[in-house]
Amino acid sequence: MTAELVRGQNHPLSQARLEIRISAGTPIVAVAALGDENGRIHGEEWVAHPGAPAQPGLEVPRQAAADHRLAVDLDAVPEAVHRVSVLLALPVGGTGPVRFGAVAAPFVAVTGLDGGEVASYTITGLEAESAVVALELYRRQGAWKVRAVGQGYAGGLAELLADQQLSQAHQLAGSINDAVSQGLARSVQAPPPRTADGDRSRQAAAPALGPDQGGAAPQPGPVPPVSPYGGQTPNGPGQPAPQQPSYPGSAPDPDAVTQPSAPTAGGPIDYSHPRRQNSAPPPPPPTAPPAAPGQPAQPVAGDATGWSMEERLYNQVWGMFEDLARTTAAYRSAVDFAESRMDKELEQVLSDPRSRIGGQGDAAREAARARHAQLVAQAREALDRDLAQLAAEADVVEPALPPAYARWDNPAWHAYRVPMEIPMALRLGDLHLPEADRIRIPMLVRLPLERGLWIDSGPAGSSDGSFTDSHAMSRLAVETAVAHAARLLAVYPAGEFTVHVIDPAGSGAQPLAPLVQTGVLAAPPALGAAGVADVLGRLTQRVDLVQMAVRGGAADSLPPGFDTSQQLLIVNDFPHGFDDRAVNQLRYLADEGPAFGVHLMMVADREQSSGYGPLLDPLWRSLLRLTPVADDHLADPWVGHAWTYEPSLVPPGSQVLQQVLSQVATARTKFT
């Protein structure tokens, strides 16, 4: 079965000898680079490119082409290599396009030597970039995996290679461009545009659509699918360098056959899916009158590219996040410059003995402070102008969000109905910066979850300087976990999401009551060490079974009646009730579970498990840490901001949680 990846998602590789097939709407350059465990390229001999197409374990084409096949032998790469990156770039110096935003989204597939696709990735969301890291094969604990990257660079190959820490980046980029220029005359031209079934041919059968392309959520047969918030990006927060991704697609045809179609007279064989959309998503429809000259444009909900309103709103939220990050970074940079300039001017005044005292020195100091104040005021004026526009946009976007993206106090929840398809993403809370405290950016994570969640119940001070005692913090943490679990249950179709709870000491009985009383749990919360062992044993066995079936190519041979729904395990009061075996099973679920439909939500204070020492460090690092109170712990590697996170909680006294969970329980009863 083929795993169709989205940005930031990974998939295990069971073969060492592979082909990487690339299809684009224009001739592009394909490069493969070897990297160490930190991703660093040690030298030009670690890069296979048209001027030097063969390196240990790698072979790439010698010229630009619309379709490529790269050969990879993971057993033949040097021992120091932990990463193989596939790089794509547009040729320079020719008459072709100079940015990926002007061409069809490139398609990359990892296949075995028999031609069967293992994983594929359509690189969307590119605009001004002329080079992109398409995907990477990386070694983890002795096994190889493939990850969809999609990181673009407007500065071309030189900027891309420099970001990979190659010291000779500009020289090597020049050599590659020279080699490509010499072979452009022999390049394979893009296939002619199609008028009916698509606009691009492929050399391999197209995979069925995944959830990000409008299809159904993958079940344990194919491997289910990093925000700039979790450490990807944007992309994937996450999912991510923070680029604004877009995910084109259309509803799949369950009866469509992805085999090569019959050749037409005098034409090429069409290998594309008959219902697949390969072109860029359409621009948003003009829903607002143009702004008057000199006035900012009036914001409109869904004013972003995408195939559906949900996708447009998702991309618009990402755009708001990027805009707030950029304008705040510009303001901070301007203030730093003003302070640095004032310090230098004051230092010059003090370094001259003649100007240290007297009216001349005082005047110089006053002039330096005045220039500092003027620069800061100008920067603040520009920031306030941008924030006013963002605030106006937030005011129209927030009410238009669907339930999966909306706060619990949004009226959309009062019109809630159990969905038929899973959404693109889920809201876990809000993000804001101290310079723009009134603007809240929804924190959206892609679905299915690619990382577990850790609700930190440890002592912490909130963003307003207040502190919460340990007992109240533990209760808030469980309430936060219940709110997140209720959202996940609400946005999945009936019967496609199952929640288990481990509460060894019963300390979370009251906050967990909404889940228990509405009957949405698979079973009552597990108590004591025996309950912990039973739940962990069953979920570990499930991951093992699905993992063997998928890797063995026998995903259709799972036992009759096997529960194919996504599973969520909520663990409260860790490590109470856990022995060494249970701890190892928990680590296994955190590492391997998300790829096979088992997700983890920990409600725990890390200090309480300090007795395990560094054994649990990988567990905490593998989870996305959230807090039950506002806290500025989410780092943004894109521009260096520390974002304040606020959880999405149910308003006090509201019955919306019980109403939503009751509908979920009723729909589940009808489904079964």
C-alpha cells in the first residue's frame, strides 16, 4: 500500500535499494545530498548532481528534465551518513520559469525496484522559491524512514546548500548550474497540457487520495499521516518550518482504477488518476469590494487559496501567524537597532573628555535619546498599523471557523453535527505575542496527529504572573485533556476514533466525568497496576499487529472484526501504577504508535518521574508539550519568538461539551 505523505510526515522503509521518481510540469534539476546525524553535508563529494551524478549509494540524472528517476542504495552509503536529501531546483539562465509558484506542484514518489510505490509526496505551497528540499531518507535506531520536507528557498540552490551547512555552497551551485546549462538542449520537455483528466502525466500509477487531498482518513492498512509549533513546519505548528502549505485535492472515486489507461492514437500513455487535481488551487473568489486608494483592503474570511472553504481558512490562519511573526520581528529588530545606535552615540560622547561635562555633552546625550525615541516611535507606528489590520482580519475569521478550528464559545458548536469526513486540522488553543496581546492566532495541528500530546501538570506561573497550586494545576490539566479528547471525538466520523483512559489512582474521576457519563469511552477508566498493564498490553499488541501487516504488505489480512479506528490513550497521574514493563510499553507507544493509528495524551508532572533519570527523556521529547494555563513555552525557530500558548477550554457553566459528546455517543450507537 502507498502512503501519501503530507509535509512533515514520515513513513518507514523496508527496502534498502530504492528509486525516487520525480514528475513536474517543467524541466527541473534533481540533486541528492548525503548528511550526517545533524544534517550537515561534509563536502562536495557528498552531493550527487548533474556534474557528478554518481556518489556512494546515489545516482542522479545528468540533465534537467520534467521526469526523473534517482537510484538510492542505503546499504552502500557511508557509515557516517544518517540522512539522504532529495533536492529539486529550477534551471537558471534559461527562458523557463524562475519560481515553483508558476508551475504545477512537483510530485515525488519513493518506489521499490519492482516499481511499487512505498510513499509519495506532492510538494504544494511553493511560491517564490526556486529550490526545494523535497524529502529526506533518514536513519533512526538502525532503521531507515522517509520524511516529506517541502522546505523551499527563494535564493536557489546556493541558499539551499548553504542552509545544509556546506561551506562550498555557492561554488557547488555554480558548478551544478553550469552542468545543467550544457545539457539543457537535451532536456526532456514537459508533457503537453491535458484538457480533461489532468494536466500532468506520471511514470507511475498515482496513489489514491489521502485525507489532505479530500479523501477518507487512512486506516491501519496504509500508514496514517510538524507547525512550525512542534519543531516542523510550518510546516508543521509542528508540522514545521512555518511556511503556508496548501493541500489541493478532490473527492476520491472509490471505484477508480489507478492502472495505466489505454494509449490513444498517437498520444502518450496517461498514468494519472482520472479524478486527481494536479493543478494549483484556484484563487479565492472576490467577495469584498476593492479598497479605496490609500486605504487597507477589507479583510474577508476565507481570503486564501484552497479547494474548499475549510482549506482556505486553514491557509488564512497560517498567513495570519506568519504576518504576526514577521511584523513583530521587524519591530523588535528596529527597537534593537535604535538602542544599539543610542549606545554607540553615548559611548562616543563619553569617550571624548571634552564632551563629558558641560552643555555640549548634555546636548549630545539628549540628541541621542531623541533619535532613539523617534526610531522607536516610527517602529511602533508601523507595528500598530499592521496589528490593526490583523485584528480586523481576526474579527472576521474567528466567527467563520468550522467547529474543528473554532473555540468552544463559538456558535458553530451549537449547530454541531457528527461529520462524515475528518477535517484537515484541529485547534488545540491560541497563540499570541506580548507586543500584540489582543490578537489570538488559532493553533492548528494537522490530522491525523503525528505526535502525542503532553499536558504538563507541573507547577508553573501563568503569563499574567499568577501561580496555581499543584492540586488545582492537576485538575486543570485533566480538564484540558478532556477538552482536547472531546474535540478529537467530535471531528471524526462516528466509529472512527476510540478513546481509552488510564487513571490508576482515580484522581481524575471528577474532571473525566463528561467522558465517562456520556459513554464515549471504549471502557471505564483503567484503575490500578492491573488496569494499566491490561490497556497497555492491548494497545501494544495492536501496534505490533498493524505494523507487521503493513510492513509485510498484508494490510488486508487483519483479523475479522479488527477495530480500524484511530486510538487515543489518555494517561493520568503518571508514573503512579507503572512498573518498568509498563514504562517501556508507554515509550514504545509514543515512538511507534502514531504511525499505526495509536496516539498518546499524557497528563503528567515530569518531576514526579525524575526517579527514572534520563530513561524517559526520549518520551518527553517525542510529545508536544501543552500547558493548562497560559505559558510562553512554544519556541518559533523561524524568527526566534517565544509564543504564549493558551489552551482551548470550555467556558465555565457551559453545557456545550456534554451536548457535543452526547451526539457523538448517539452517532456511535447508530454506527455499531
